[in-house]
Amino acid sequence: MNYKKSNQIIGLVLNATPGYSETFFISKIKGLQQTGHKVILFVNKREKHFNLCEVRKSFDIHKGNPTLFLINFIYAFFRLSCHPKNSLRFIKLEKKDNVSFFEIIKKMYLNTHLLTQNLDWIHFGFATLALGKEHVAKSINAKMGVSFRGYDINVYPLKHKDCYKLLWKNVDKVHSISQFLIDKAYTLGMDKDIVIEIITPAVNINDLPKLEVNSSSKINIVSISRLNWIKGLDIGIHAMKLLKDKNIDFEYHIIGDGNQIEIERYKFQSLQLELGNQLIFHGKLSHSQSLEVLKTATIYIQPSLNEGFCNAVLEAQAMGLLCVVSDGGALPENVINEETGWIFPRGNYKKLAELILKVNTLPKEVKEGFSLRAKKRIMDKFTIEQQIEQFVKFYN
């Protein structure tokens, strides 16, 4: 696909250089570079192997090393003194919002890597990353973009009321991965006059393996998810108990990691329900390793209580897997009920178990129809090429 060339300098702000599973950011950077944009990544943590684009790291606090902190502090304000207009604009904007002198100095130090740049856009890859940086874009005469993802809108504001009040006043354009997150942001005080673009996650069809034909009667069920309460894995596990009680031959594979408390919680639940070796925890796998497990699956389930969109469900559909998902968050935008997959009421493990049994007993030609419709929808609406084109339009 041919795109209109551009020469804008885009500063993408992330917590760390993208990891193996963050294909969304990798494809975005590559796509913008292909269209003539220069992308500079601004992070707090940098992996040595990352070389996709220029990377600028923020200054550390060095709590355990006051000497090193002092050296960095002096160097940071030397760099800021070389950009006096940016620094003065930042101070003026912060004072206007009644920020204390100490807090202004702290913010300037932490934002030195941004305040000393010449950018056309500063784009925060997550809304939470814009906190404390709301005035940076105006200070360097850049436009400000921000992306909404599930945690930003569904979780963080629960504990931090009005956390985005200053963000709403300063952002020029919002990117959301779903309509659900936009509607939720309005309830958090976002102005309806703010320009918004929905650009969903995308799938690289060519990278996906073909499904293996399952000749046995065993149902191979897979979920790819962080081991976190909002992902509803306990609902999936309860559904497996109902299948076991009906003497159904199955295996439930959970791919993903979490903190030790979450891991122990789900393993204890498995022991309580006596699921034994029918429930398999794979832990953290690479993207290619996850696909190897996925290609042997019969049914993919996503029992989340809330989702911003969910890349794993997209990939499962693109491979032609039969998908059963909850109605949590944006999942109904991802799967079309009774057309490309099936949707059950979130938290209802009985209905989930019923749907798994229903889907498994469908005639072969009906299953193939769902599989083909799901694959076609992904190819029509969720390709990397379409995603790149949408981001080019976003910045133009």
C-alpha cells in the first residue's frame, strides 16, 4: 500500500522500550518510519537490544546514590538552560495551575528529555504516562496526542478520582482502541469537543500459523491473559469444573503471567475444584510460543470482566478459532455474537460452560462457517496495513 509521505518528528512516550508482546507499538513505529515520519522514543527504562528508532531516556532519581543524583540534576538543568524558552513556558503554565515551586523543579528534572526537544507531536502511548507531563507539549510548541487502553480508563481512575482533569484541558487529539473506552472517558470528564480517532489493534495475518486438525474428542480450550482479577480467569476455571462434572474430556490452557499472589490464587482454585492436569498453566510465553499452543486449540475463551479490546481474541479469530468471550468492555466490538463467535454475560460461568458445550457439538459445516466469517472480518478490518494508514491520517 502506498502512503502519502511526511516528515514530521513524532515523540512517542512509553514507560519502556516495547517488549516481545507489544506488537502494537512495534508495527506503529515501523509504519510511521515507512511513511517518512521520524519517530523518537521517550522512556524511563531502555532495553539494550532495542534499535528500531532513536531512544531518549529520562533521568533517574537515584534514591540510593545522592552523589549520582546531584550530578544528573546539575546536568539536567544545564541542558534546560540551553532551551530557555521551553523552560520558561513550562514554568509559566505550571504556575498558572498553582503548582508549588518544589513540584515544578521536580517535574522539570523528570521531563528534561522532553523539554529539550524539537518535536511536531508528543504522543503518550498510555493516558497514565501523561500525568505530570500535561504542559510539556505546549511548552515546546508541539501537538499532544494520547492513547486510551484498558488500564488507563477502566482501572486507574477507580483509585485516582479526577486524575485526567488537566489532561482533558491540554490534549489535542485522542487515539482509542475502542468506542467503549471513549464512552467511558466521557464519564470521567473528557470534553466531547476533543478530536478522537478509533484505531484498533491489528493482526499480521502472514505471521500466524495454520490450525492443526484435532482428530480426538478432547476439547482443547485456551486463554491468553495476564493473571489479574479483571481478566476473569476464575470464571473460566469455574466453567471447567462444570465440564468436569459432566465427564467432558478437555484441557484448559492458560498462557500468561502475574504476580505471585495471583498465580497462587488460581492454582489454589484449581486444587479446590480438583481439576488436576486438565488445567495447564503455561506462564509467560513468547508470541511465537503462544501461537504454537493456540494452533492446537479447539475453542478460545476470554472471560474478562472488562477489556479495552484484546489483541489475543483478534489473533484467535484470524487463525479461524471458535471464540467464546464475555460481554466485558469492548469485547462485543471485537467479536460479533452468533456471527464470528459467541458472547456470554460476564461473570456467568454457567453460561460459559453451556456455550463451550454448544459450540463443541455444532456440525462441522457450521463451525467452518463461523471460522471463515471471523477470518474474513479480520482481513477486511484489522490488518497492519490499515492500522498504519489510520495513524498516518491521525498525525496529518
